[in-house]
Amino acid sequence: MNETILITGANTGLGKETARQLALKKETKKIILFCRNQSKAEAAKKGLEEQTGKKIFEIVIGDVSDANSVRKAVENIKQPIDAIILNAGGMVGKTAGKMTPSGMNELAATNILGHVILVEELIKHDKLKKAVLSVSAEAVPGVKMLGMKPVAMKTSSVDEFAAVLDGSYFGNKFDPMQAYGYVKYAVTMWALSMARKYPHIKFVVMSPGNTGGTNAPDNLPPAMKFMLKYLMMPIVMPLMGMVHKLEVGAKRFVDGISDEQYKSGVFYASKEGKLSGDVVDQSTFYTDLKNISFQDNADKAIHRFI
């Protein structure tokens, strides 16, 4: 039972809906909305209180792409947290390939840097008790029907992971849509490594699946954004069973930290070739996930930038 839960990127989309669902569970006593923008966080807090009738929401301000911002935010967390949902991230947009002060590109920093620091700082200060849910995507094992190839690194070495994180892996042309799966692979492997390193904490990796009602399409090029947001997701994909509602994607997160059937050290996402429906252990068909050397290499590569 998780009484206190922190959610990053909690002011909109999946993060906000996850907070709403968790607030309705009788055991939940406090939900920390970890957000980058104060006014947006306050608006989300007010909306959640109105929706749930609960006054259990608190705000902590921090930018997951900024290491110092996250470290400062951890100082403002005074009591232990039972569970964390590392929801903030996505494809970022036009600035995805821009280098940040950490040496990571912005795509990697937003999806990985602050989350790793947040978890490790909380563990160091004995403020994290039970569970971590790291968000990944079906982009890692790929979806053949949509032409999404699985992530295929040559060696999954420390150097190769580091090249993904600084963007050099992709050469002169940085394509966020291509890089996204590789970045999610890196953070997935870090979480699986952490599950072995800290066996008293449950580290679950979960994809929300192809979820409607989020801002994810807004970061795509205009033509692709229009195609996905106004044609594919509302019309075509539902007919193919390859999209679900916001409530369904968020419930995957809620179940991931709450339901004992989801085990530590496992990446759960849709069945092979799917983007919706039941979730399964991805290592049953994407076997690189089982390689503990690859997991540890991702962890070591990430720490080159911390």
C-alpha cells in the first residue's frame, strides 16, 4: 500500500490522470505533483481537488532536464515517499537535439537525467521506501505493423549508450523520432539495473501504450502532428485496436506500483506488435532486456553525465 506518491510531469496528460486515479484509492494519503512550472502546477492541483474532492495534493517544483534543479527539489521533500512515477518526458520537440549543460542532448536529459538523480538522491537520503515506476515505450521492441523497427544497438556498450545520450550515435542528422526509442531503451536498462542493485525497492518499467488525450503529438513536425492527432489516433487506430483512452494508459501506471502481479526488474508493455491491450513482459521477445551487462552499461553511461 502506497500512502505517499510522487509523480513527475503531473500537471497534464498521463501524469495528471494518474494523480486523479491514485487519489481515489483509499490508502493514498498524499500525492506530490513534481512539475516544472508553478502556475501550471497550481492549476492542476486545483483541478484535481475539484475532481476528486480530496485535499491531498502538494507541489514540488523541479525541471527533470536540469540536474541542479532536481537536487534542489529533493531538499524540499521532507518526508519519506512510498512510490515514484517517472512520467515526465516524451519526444520534446524541435530542441530535442540541443545539448544541455550535462552533456546530454535535451531529449535524453528530459527523459533520463533528472529522473535518475531524483531516484538516487532520494535513496541516498533514505526518503524512498517501496516502488519506482519508470516509463518506457513500445518504441523499444518496435511495432512492425507501423514500420517501427526495434532498437538495435551493435554492442550496447557503455560508449554506445553514451553516444545515444549525447546524440553522436545518430550522426549529423538528429531525428527525435528515431532517437526516442534508443533513449527509452537506455532508461529502461538503467531501471532494470537498479532493480538488482536495490532489491528492497520495486523497480517496474511500464509503457502507457498508445494513449489518446495527451500532448505527445504536439512535439511532432506539423504534417505528422496533423496526421496523428486528427486522423490516425481518433479515427484509424481505434479501428485497428491500437489506441486507448487516457484513463487506460494512466491505469497501467497505477497498477504498476499498486498490483503485486507486476514484478521488480521487468519491462511491461503491450503484446508483441501491439500498442494497446494487455501488457506482457517484453523480455519474452526482446531478449536484450535480460542481459545484465547491457543493463549495467546503461547505468555507467548515464553516470558519465551526472
